[in-house]
Amino acid sequence: MKRLAKFVSLALLLGTASVPYVQSAQTPMRGPIPFESFDRDGNGAISEQEFYSVRGERMAARAAQGRMLRRAAQAPSYEDIDLNGDKVISREEHAEHQATHCARRRP
């Protein structure tokens, strides 16, 4: 339910944005997002705000290009990646999630 509420909030935010977004050069349009792209303040951890901000910006950039957002509703939530529940995503948690997520997507 939390994931759905966050997704709906994000969709509303993206739908009401009137200024086109220029995506950061370090955030790729496809594939996994590097830890450094999420960790905007450079403190070695990803906050919930950083996580949803980067994800939302990438989704907005893809939508602006007319690209489909097929699996946006199934995207893992912040809580799914923050394995120890300490309210920050460490470099290790990020790497573990990406390794697991990429392994599930391979045939």
C-alpha cells in the first residue's frame, strides 16, 4: 500500500510539472542507476529524498522523450532496498539490491 501511495504521489507530481527537466549527466537513461547518482550530497548514503528524487527525475526525462514506463509500478521501494531498516541505503545495500535485481531479470 505504501508503494502504491508513493507511486501515485510521484505520478501526480510528474503530471503537474510544468518545467521540462534536464537530466543530470551522471544518471543513465537505461540500466541500473549508479550509487553516486543517488548520493547527491556525497555523504556515502542514500536518503529517501535522494532516492525518490533521482528516480522521479529519470522517469520524467523518459516520459518527456515519449518512452514507456512499463514497470514503474513494480519498481522496488526505498524500504525494499534498505535491508537493515536504518532509514539510509548504504553502498553495500545498493550493490546487493542491484546484483539481486539484475540476476532476476536475466533469462
